[in-house]
Amino acid sequence: MNCTIIIADDHPIFRSGTRAIVDAIPGAHVVAEAGDGLEAYRQVLAHRPDIAILDLEMPVLTGLEVCRKLLAEKHSTRLIVLTMHKDRHFFDDAISAGVRGYLLKDNATAELVKCIDAVQAGQRYISPGIQNYLTEHTAATMPPDIAALYATLTPTEKVILKLVAGGSTSQQIAASIFISPNTVENHRASIARKLRLEGKNSLMKFALLYPGML
């Protein structure tokens, strides 16, 4: 791995611990640190890192606000957020803001390396802790009306939805099931239409609601 990284957290001890983990990864290089969201945003603009690791809640600008600005400006830096929050609305907002890695701080020491590897490879990484929490706090089965919509998906569409849930990109899905990326995009549009879903990352959010049903 050859990866440049910025770390932003308003708690110096946690920021130092995060840096120690990153510094131990061969080929990973921390090019800057920040103690608030505005400084994090400025450092991304200055260094154009491969990855930015952001605390979700920081002064001046929150991590979420930084992610939204970078998404709107179409920066290539891939975003990982660290948070104490398990609430669905924090998770949904982060995914909608372009976040590729979502880690609970309680598990960051054990999971950060895996998260960085996945995000650097173009995949998505969601802390198992948040996935388990969201599953436990969601109906175990699809409501009948949702199940009826899901039943209209073709076998290929169901496979694609499951791969989307795992964080695969359209290019990765295309390679794994031997179709073109354009065909994958057409299938994704068809799935969203059949399930009556709207908005960015709506397929992945749907899949996380009913992981055992896919």
C-alpha cells in the first residue's frame, strides 16, 4: 500500500492513538493532522490525500459538514469517519455525504487497518458493531408491502443488491458476475425503481435494513 492520510479529531489523545495505528501500516503516510473540521478541510485542499479520517463531531465544522463540502466539490479523497454514535440518522447522513468507512470509536483500534485497506481498494467498510446495532433495531423481516416489491426483482438484481450491501462498486460487481459496468448501472436503476427507493446510496441502506433477507 502507498497511501497518504489526514487525521482529524479534536481530542489530542485519540488523534495520537489513531496516528500510531496508521504509522504502523506499511506504505501509509500521515501528511497532516487537524483538531477541528475547518482545519481538516483546509488540510485536504492543501495535501489532496488518498484518505481523510475524520471524527464525526468536531468544532467549527463537524466531520459530517467537511464530508458534505468535499462531496459537493467532487474531491477524490476517500472519507472515513469515527464516531460514538450508533443512531441510524447519523449513519444515513454519513453515507449520503460520501463516507466510505464508518467506524465506531469503541472498535477503532481493532478495525481501523481493515477499514483503511478496504477503502483504499475502492470498497466500503462499515463497522460490524453498527451493522449489528442497526439490524437489532430494525424489523427482522420485511413488511409485507416491501416483501412484495422485493419479490419483483430478478435473480440477477437480487445478486447485485447483495453485492451492493457488501460495499462493492459497479465496476467490482461487473467483474464478479461478468457483465459490463453500464449493465450494472441499469440493473441498479431498475432495482431502485422496483423498490421505490430514491437518493444516493439508497440501495445499500435498504440492504442494511434487511441483511438476513437478501
